[in-house]
Amino acid sequence: MAKLYFRFGAMNSGKSTAMLQAAYNYEERGQQVLIAKPAVDTKGDLQIVSRLGVTRDADFLIAPDTEVRVEFQSRRDEVVRETGVDVSCLLVDEAQFLTPGQVDDLLRIAILDGVPVLAYGIRSDFQTEGFPGSIRLLEVAHSLEELKTICRCGRKAIFNARAIGGRYVFDGAQVAIDGEDVTYESLCGACYLEESHGRLGHH
């Protein structure tokens, strides 16, 4: 039976790089993959951008109202028509931005349609609170795999700190994509608590 995999890590743990490598591995064996990402991730538009400088276009974007299973099936049919080869895997970047219902669709694609789904994303936001898509993936994925990265102090990073103009901020909207002023840094628990003066979440 095909499975739903959730591969998660703090910012800069190489999620997009790992996803592009997985796609390459499939294609090297002559298999077809489809790559999707949420439309809310405006960085690079259709492009999946890894920090190593490797880029690739997503096959489709997932808007908040996209029925993922329906969209996947229509793209899958196109691939079969064009290449005569079925899709071996669906890869989803920035999966934290999906709705819980869309994550349920990923599970249906794996179980009912027999296509493995590899979802990549971060668990929690800059206030240490879970993204709805990630919470649902942690609840229903067959397999959870943590991609590790290190904090500036050398310990394992687990939190994502948001900085605006070089200063850490601990209030604001859950979603703010990297831009000119907004940057993110992966911190261990100790460094996060030090920067936030002991704050966790919205308290």
C-alpha cells in the first residue's frame, strides 16, 4: 500500500533540497513524479527554490480552495496521456500551508489511488504554534521523518525565529513569506527562550 510521508524540520533544514533530490531519484529510474506547492508560498511563484540554488517548477499550485485529489487526478491523467507512464509519486513542498482537508486528500491519494505522497514542511511557526497543515500531517501520516539542522550555538534547532530588519519579533500574523525585511533563523530551545525572554506562543 502506498503511504503518506511527512518530512519536517526547522527553517533551513534542507526540505526543498531533499524534495528535489527525491524527485530526481525517481526520474533517474524513468519514473514520473508530480510536484505541488501551496499558492500562498509566493517565493518563486511556480518555482520550488532550494537554498543550494537548485530550482524547478511545480506542476501545480494548491490554492486554499483547491480540491487536491481532483487536481492531482487531472494532472495524473495528463502525464499518462503525454508519456504513457503513470505517476509514481506526488511531492508537496511547504505542506504546512495546506488546510487540514487538503492533507486528508493527500492521505486518500496514497491509500485509495495507490500513489505515495511525500510532504515536506515545518511543524510550527515563529511563535512555536503548529500550522494547521502540519498538525494534520502529524496526526495522519504513515511515516514521520525529521530533517535536522543546527542552531547558531551548535545545538539542534527546533524553533523558527522571525526577524524584521534584523530584530527578532514574537508577534504578528502566522504567515509572512521571506521578503526584504522578514527573515527567519532556526534556533534551539535555549536560544529561542533567550531571545523571546522566556515567551512561548501567544501568551
